[in-house]
Amino acid sequence: MTNAIEIQSATRTFGRTTALDGVSFAVPEGSICGLLGRNGAGKTTIMSIIAGQDRPTSGRVEVLGHRPFENESVLSRISFVRDNQRYPDNYRLGHVLRIAPEFAPNWNADVAAELVEGFRIPTRTDIKKFSRGQLSSVAIVLGLASRAAVTLLDEPYLGLDVTARALFHDMLLRDYTAHPRTVLLSTHLIEESEKLFDRVVVVDRGRVRVDSDVDEARDLAFTLSGTTAAVDELARRHTVLRSHTVSGLKSVTVLGAADDAVRADADGLGARLAPASLQDLVAAFGEEGSEPIEEGARA
Amino acid sequence: MFVDKGPAFQQLAAKIADEIVAGTYPEGTAVPSATDFAVFHQMNPATASKGVNLLVEMGALYKKRGIGMFVAAGARDLLRSQRREEFRKQYMEPLLREARVLEIDVAELHHMIDEHEEDET
Amino acid sequence: MSAVVSTVKLHLNQRVGTFAVPLYIAGTVAAFSVLLSLLFWRSGSLPGTAGWIQGSQSNPGIAYGLVGFLVYFGVASVATTFPFALTLGATRRSFVTGTLLWYAITAGYITAVLAVLTAIELATDHWFAGFYIFDVYILGAGDLLRLVPIVFLGVLTALTVGGVFAASWVRFAARGPQLIAAGVVVVIVTALIVALPAVSAIVDAFQPWWLAVAAGVVILASSVGSWLLLRPAIVR
């Protein structure tokens, strides 16, 4: 399978801040890939670079086999609306719907119309006055109706209500199966979206922490919980990503797949062993390196 | 204790298997396509295909080229016998473990089951 | 090439702004000019007298009204449209080219509007009442051969200057326009230092075409400046 997106050792610095630090990953053509991580992890910067709105300070980025920066033919096959997208002065929805097809050769007006109606996007209000959810809706309309070979959805859920989220999933999956494309979706709301993905990339502080098939991601980490003594004993042989202690009880997320030996040991010590969910994994990487959190300190 | 619901494609396969055993999809009839399952459960289409293919490999479903996916003859028995084996692991083991914790002995457990059966019928 | 045309369409997408607002402004200025003329009249000046004509023709209201709007328009065409153009998939190259093309279209349109209005004003003997609204010195005093280059170059200058300020803002945030303003002041003061001893000779030798050349230089510098500023610009 060829890759729609390939990033090799991309670093991006803004003055003294390092937004991306040697990021490498690839997204195969036709994949729906989740780009997960905490706010400020570097998700939007990665997408900006893929969409040619930004350039890495060093490293290499290729989309559909070419560098995207200033590349007209590649850019016409990418759709990217950033989470804080700005629109020209006095713009209303109609302005967006009128101009978008001009730049998106595969634009589908029916998809756009169905989403506009489903999301109930106001047509007589200036976009400047839109709520967070309405802005997200406009971004989803642009993202899905463009039918771009590479579709980047940046935090599409912000401000969306339950009905709108279901509509988004429904439309994404229906239109994707009819017109396959490569989708990269960034979010920090993991439980909401994880079923959509066949691949996941987890970033934290500008580095890629996980890049795997979604089924394999289940074997990347597991959690152990029980008495502090038991958990400490079990965790000794593993890399602990995150730990959580409350009066004599402890729970840790550790790197690696749980083998039969550790399962037997856990049973013997009366500790619980469970696979880490994607959410646990992202939270663990997002917390790793910081001090272990005590129950009291968190509140 | 190890509780694992398995990856998403296994969960979908289990759901479809449930429906076949329950008779929702009778033998010889068509089941929704992987795409339909994907949209219905709001999951990745590739993952849904993987789940459906698991049942194809098992012989519970078969593909008619260009038409769709059908429930194989004998699929119910096949799935039921497989589920019987799993019953022990999925229900008996936790039941007995919990009973031990609560200090319910085997005789009492038998009694409880009989009693429950009577109430039900 | 197609993205250049698309960029022009992106700018023209704001139909009201491009086509109607210049008309509103011309209309508003016309109304003010009429009111002002009435004021002259009430204060004793008589329509048709030399003083009346001289006073009316010196009124540069139309230019002030349009210039403010056009500079804003030039700023908006880059400041808020550039990020959106990149989102739609325009390259910086096609955006800058398309924007310049659109500036030229806008300048042509406003030139045509003012030329037509001036022609009507002349044909109707100043709206049958001696009102000088477009037949004013700043627009060539009724000479269409002068009006066309004055308006076209004037509009283009205002738009490109607005554009380059916005481009500097897109690139360097608040520091950008400050740097340009500082640069312009340095250039002007330096020019004055060099030219001051000869200033009366220069004033005596002044030819109107110098202004056209100056406008050309400003337009060229602003356009090249916009391109250099936007070429490596990123959106955050």
C-alpha cells in the first residue's frame, strides 16, 4: 500500500519554542487515521505542514508523493480547515459555499447541502458571530464536501452537540465508503472517535509516541491496579508511563503487551490487570515525565 | 483477573454472531454489508470488514459475488457450539469466582439456580 | 494559472464590497457636495460665477471618501483573505498574482464609474444646476484623458499600499506595519535632507506626470513587497 502522507524527522521551531521535535510517521492511502494528543501537543502544526500552510524547520514532508509547500496540484487535493480558521470580513455561509468549489475540483454540493441542513448552520448571520459549534460545522462541510484525496479534520468535535457528532460520523463514513480518501483527524476527545480509526498516531510535546494500527495499539500498554505493594512488585519489570496512588492503592499504566507470566503474577498478588484503552494511552503519554499525581494534589 | 472485550472487529463479529444465534438473521438470508455495519455502528469500514471476514473464515457467513453476504446453512449450530465452549470461560468462571468471594458454596449455588429457574417459568 | 483565476473569484466573492460600496461612496460624496454647494449659495455665492466654480472644483471630497475605503479594502484583501485562500488551497504565488489582478479590475471598475459619472455631469451641464461633484481639479477638472490615469493609478496605489501593510502584518504581526511605517519615514526624511536646498527649484519644475511616475513606483514597490513578505508567510 502506498502512503498518502509521509513525514520524516520533521522539526518545527518558533523562536525558542520547539513545536515539533523529529516527527516521523506515515498515513497509508485510504486510511482513517487519528492524530491524538493533548492540547498543544503539536497536532495543528503537523496538519499545517501537511497542508503546505507551514514548512518544517528541518525534515521532509510528502503528500501524495510530493512536497506540498507552494505545490498547486497537491494543494488542490488537500482539504484542511484549522480549528481557529479565520474567514474574510463580512463572510456568511453563502460566501463559503460559493467559493469553495472553485478550489476543490471534487466538490459535491449535495453533501454540503445535507450537512448544512443537518447542522442547522445559519445562513443570515455573519460567520464572525458564529458559536464554536457552528464554526466546527462549517469546517466539517468544507472538509467532507471537498472530497479531497487527503482530508485533514482539525478538532472537528469542538462545540458539537450529540446529534451533530452523530451526523458527522454518519456522513464521514457514508461518503468515505462511496468515495474513499485518506483522512487524518485530530482530536483530544478519544472515546468519541476511536471507533472511526484504522490507524492512530499519538503525539505529545512535539514527539510521536505511538504510530500503529488501531488493533495493535491495544497491545502497547496495560494497566495494573491493586495494593501499592503488589503493584510496585509487578511494575518493577516494566516501564511505568503513569501512576496514580490513593491511600494504599495504586494503579499504573505500563508500556508493552501483557504476557501470560505477568497475568499469572497479577492473579497471584491479587492485582487487576486490564488492557489500556486508547484514552488511557494518550493520557499516560500526556502525563509521563510529570510527577506522579496524588489524589489530594489533583483536586 | 483479566477482562478484555477484544478489539473492535472482534466485538462486531460477536455482535453479528449474537444476532445469528438469536435468529435475527435466519440462515440463507442476507446480512447488511460491512459498509452498512460500519455506518450503523459508526466505526471504521476496514475494521467492520475485518469483523465480517472473521465470520466468513469461520464458515458462518458466505459471500455471493456481486450480491452480498449471506448466513450459511448450519451457521446457528456452528456458532452455538462455539459459544457453548465460551460459556464456561465467560460465565461459569466469573460466577464461581464471585461465589467463592461471597462464600456461597456449590450446593447453595445449585439451589439458587433452581430457585431462579422456577421464578422465571 | 487556474488558482490565480480562482483567487480573483475569491476576491470578487464579496460582490457588495467590490461593486456596490464604491457606488455608495460616490453617492454619499455627491450628496455632501450638493449640500456644501447649497451652503455656498445661501452664503451669497451664485452658481455659475467664477468664484462658485473655483470653490466647487477645489473640493477633493470624492478622493478622500474613496481613499479611506480603498486602503481598508487593500488591507482586508490580504489580512483576512490570505489565510482563507491558503485554506482553500491557493499557493502564495497564485494568491499574490490573483490579488494584483483583482486590484487592477477594481481600479478599472472605479475608473469607469467615475468616468461615466463625470461624462454625465459634463453632458448635463453639471446636473442642470451648476453642481461640480466629479468635474473637480483632483479628478482632472473634467478632462477624461486626465481623469482615467489619475483614478486608475490612485486606486491601484491605495489598494497596493493597503495590501503591503497587511502582508507585513500577516508575516510579522504588529511589528510589520510599524517597520514599514518607520522605513517610509526614514526614506522621506532622507529624501528631504538631500532635496531641501533645491526645493524651490523642484517645485518650480514640477510636472503632473511626476505624480504618475511616483504612483507607479509606489505600486511596484508595494506589489514586490507584498510578494516578498507573503512568499514565506505561514498561517498560525
